[in-house]
Amino acid sequence: MWYELKKLLKITGGGKRFAILLILRSPVDLCMTVIQAAYLQNAFNAVEQNDAGRLHVVCFTFMAAGLCIFLYNGIVWGIYSSFVVRMESRLRVKLFQKISKLSYERMEEETQGEWLTRLNTDVQMPFSQPIHLPHAVNAILRILVSAVILWIINPCVFGWVLVFAVPHVYISQLFVGSAMTGLNKKALEAAARNTEELSALITCNAIALIYDGQDYLMKRFEKSSLELLRTKMKLWKRHALNAALAILPFGLSGYLVLLLVSGSKIAAGHLTFGDLTAAFQYRLGVITGANMLINCLISIQTSMAGIHRINQTMYEKTEDSDG
């Protein structure tokens, strides 16, 4: 997977800048988790102690820190977004130039819809996905640091979080992520056939009117559209399964277990409500980060079909030995 992505970045260039922007973007969610946990812990402790002055200071500090984080994130994300647009544009131009140098026999091996799909859908997959590599890096850092902090402040809560988080990641990858690359490859092939049938329906319209072949072309287009729909539905069913796993057996169940375990400690005076709220916030950082990482891995594995097709085309040998 990473080898294919590395080959793609070698084609577009800008790999070092891409890595720097990923690093700059990565601590944003982690910082928000730490700020929110500190705010909730100190705010509830101040309320329990009836300390209005401390509560005002905590609220003002949280507001200032939140504004700084959102400002930083906006600046970095704006730079990253413009960089990604240029990368996608550069990749599309290079791919078009490469396809233009292929032999006539090679061009005829694939349909027009196949080449159009590679120039449009495949090119968008590495950089324009809603959840992709930058969110995965963000999620990994958030999980690691939140887990360490949670283990330091409350090892019991940390242990229960692992009990529910680790099986979630494993099962999601086993039943959802592992099949996404193959399913998306089939979806891309179905999209190429659908594009080809649509192109034939438009370009052959005049001939179809003369020979009364419109029904034939429409049936072919309908058949390819239904095939594309069925393939896409298989992808979305996998996404729905992953969402159900996140909410029912792991997310809600883990939360209820922690409430039962921690409630007795609060009643015994071994834990304050503010400390429990902070622990829950770091637990949320681990669980949310795990869910984000799972979705990112699924998205990356889904896009690998398009990335592989792009690399396959870009590294083909042409008549002038441009490989």
C-alpha cells in the first residue's frame, strides 16, 4: 500500500512538502482533546468547590486556547488544501500526457470509458477523499497520546478502553477494510463500462434514430447503471456494518461499563466527578481516534485500486521508451 503511494508521490513530486504538511496538521485534534479534558476537569472541580473566580479563569483560558487552535488549523488546512489541488492537477496533466504517448494498439485495448475513468475518478482518489491520509496521521497521534495520558491519570479506565477499542479495530479491518480494495476496483470497472455506454448513447444517437436502435442503447445503459449501483451498494453496506460496530457493541457498551465501574469510586470518594469527566474525554480521544483511523484505513484501501491503476498506466513503456 505505502509502496504504491510512494510511487504516486514520485510522479507528482512534492513528497517532502506533503509530509511536512501532514506533520503540521497532525496535532490539532489531540490539542483539542487535551484542552477540553483540562477545561472539564477544572471547571467541574471549581463548581464542586464553589469557586466562581477559578471557574471564570478556566472558561476564559478555554476560549482563548480554542480560538488559537482553530486559527492554526485554518491556516494549515488552507495551505494543505491548495497544495492538494495543485498535486491533483499535476497528476491529471501527467497522466493525460502519458496516455497520449501510448501506442494505438494499447489505446484500443481499453474502452473510452476506461480511460476517462482513469483521468477523472482515479485521479481524485489519492488526494480528494473526505477522509484519507492526513486524518489517519491525526488519528494515530491522538490515540497514542490520549492513551498514554489516560493510563497515567486512571489505569482502570485505560484498561477498559483497551478491552473495547482493540477488538473494534481488529474486527473492522477483518470484515470491512480487507475487502474494500477489491470492491472498489470492481466499482471503478463498472463506472468505466457505464461511462462507455453513456458515450455510445450520445454519440450514436443519430444512427440509432435511423435504424431504430434507441431501445437497444438504452437497455445497455440501464444494464450498466444497475451493475454500477449493485457494486456501489456492496461498498456502502460495508461502511454501514463498520458504523454499526462502532456504535452498538463497542462504543455504547464501553461507555456504560465505565460508568458502572467509576460510579462506585466516586461514591467512595476515591475519584472526583471532574477527574472522571477528564478521563472520559481522553477515552473519547482514543475511541474517536480509533473510529477515525478505521474509516481512514478503509478509505485508503478503497482508493488503492485507483492508485494502482494510475501507477500501472504511468509506468507503462511507450513507443519512445518513456516509462
